[in-house]
Amino acid sequence: MNESSRVEAFSDGVFAIAITLLILEIKVPEVGKGGDLWRALGAQWPSYAAYVVSFLVIGIMWVNHHQLFSYVARVDRTLMFLNLLVLMVVAAVPWPTAVLAAYLREGDASHVAAAVYSLVMVAMAFAFQVLWWHLTRTGHLFDTRVDVPAARATRARFALGSLAYPVAVGLSFVSAPLTLAAHGLIALYYGFNQVPVPTREDPATP
């Protein structure tokens, strides 16, 4: 196993734990004798919505992280620490997810919960962007398939996509449900891999 594979294997474990913890935040509703369980289950729709969106966020980030590291031939100390920064934010996602699910319908508190959730997403986008900038700065960590100048040219476009997250922070103070929906749409945007790793037509070309 090469250095890059070890880093990716460790990262996969963190992603797996974080995405699993999401479902543990959805509690079994308590109903008294003769209570309406269907109604109680339906009342938990904020938890289901927050779970689905956060599952998409973590899942799609894992897919993009995996694709990115499939082009990384070696790692340096800086890359390992930047990757840890990404994983630190990923591991934190279940907490703001639970907060938003609990307060999604709670008036002013819902705006605070949505803002906290959005700020965590801002941190995640920033961490991933810094990771990408480090990889493309010299390109020496990539394998020969990557077109380094073309990869470096995607920095601005990558940063432009990240601007959607600060906008979501502002939207938090308008509508918490709309903010949650916006994060779902942003996740789907990145799911279509709008900024792929550029590759050479001839990988053997130096």
C-alpha cells in the first residue's frame, strides 16, 4: 500500500463513521398507550430531511475525495494535515445536523440552527479548497496522468462554487427549511463533479 492509499483508507474510515452517526440522531418516537405512532413518526420530518441532506453532503464529498486521491501518487506532511482538517469538519457534521433537525420549526432559533449548519459547510468547503490549492500549487504530488497547469487553472472556478455556502449563511436568517434545501442542491451540484481533475491526453508526456 503506497502513502496515498494509506491516507485514503484512513479518510474512508472517518467518512464512514460520520455518515453512520447521522442516522443515530433520529430517535424512536415515544407514544403513550393508544397513541398515534404514524403521527409521531410524521412529526419527525425535520430529522429525516436533515439526515438526507447531510448524507448527500458527506457521501458526495467522499466520492469527490476518493476521485481526487486516485490521482495522488505521493503525500507530504502538509497534505496530511490539510486532509486532517477536511476530516475534522466531516466528523463534526452530525452535530449541526442534529441541532438543525431539533430547531428547524422553532422560530428565531431555527435561523441560528441553520446558520450554525451553514457555517460548518463553509468550513468544509474552505478546507477542501485549501487541500485542492495545495495539490495544484506545484503538482508534484499528482501522478503523470494529471495536467497540472490545467488543474491549477480550475482554482478560480472551484472557489466560485464555494461562494454558494456563504450565501446559504445569509439565507439562514430568511428561512431555515429553504437553507436546508439549498444545501441539498449544492451537494447535488458537486455530485455532478463540475470541476473534474484535468488529465493529459498522453499520460506518458512529461
